[in-house]
Amino acid sequence: MILELVEFKSPEAQTRDEVMEDARHVIAKWRANPQLKRKHFLLSLDGKTGGGVYIWPSVEAAKQAHNEEWRQAVIKRTGSEPTIRYFDLFLLIDNENGAVTEFAADGRERALAPV
């Protein structure tokens, strides 16, 4: 499993409520992407940096979603170039649901008994 971290400068003087309203406009788009497992919308505590954490089955799926058209839309909306980093998500502890999941290199999931 791949965790993708996307960051960009937040538009100057934009409030949290305005950032939230902007994010609401892309909910349908991300819900319609069958490759996307999960997306977290982020805003730094000082409001200067926005971003997202995405969970994908592969880097290719992430790159397909975050193509040049998407990059240009981010630049137009925020005035800044996004930065993207990829991580191998190999273990997930989900205390909220009482679950621990291990991800093999090929993306297969294995539920572990909580310790």
C-alpha cells in the first residue's frame, strides 16, 4: 500500500472555513476514484500549508490521479506548486476500529490480532 503526502502553500488570508468550503467541492471527484482507499485533508495549525494524505494501492494509481491537469488546478486554486512524497504503508494501527493491518509488498492485506 502507498501513502502519498501532498503539500502546498495555502492562499494568503484564507480562513479555515474557506479552506473547508474549497475542499467540499472536490469530495465527489475523490469519492468517484475507485483506486483511492482513503484521503485526509490537512491544514497546518498556522493556516499557511494545506495538503492531503492519500492511501493508494500503487504509486501508479497516485500519479494517475495527480497528473498535470490536477497539478495546474492546484496552482490556479492556491497559487503554489504542490510537493508530493510517497511512502510504503506497511503497517496500520486503527485504534478507533480496534484493528491492526499489515500490508505486504504486493499490496495484500493481513489483519493482525490487536496486541
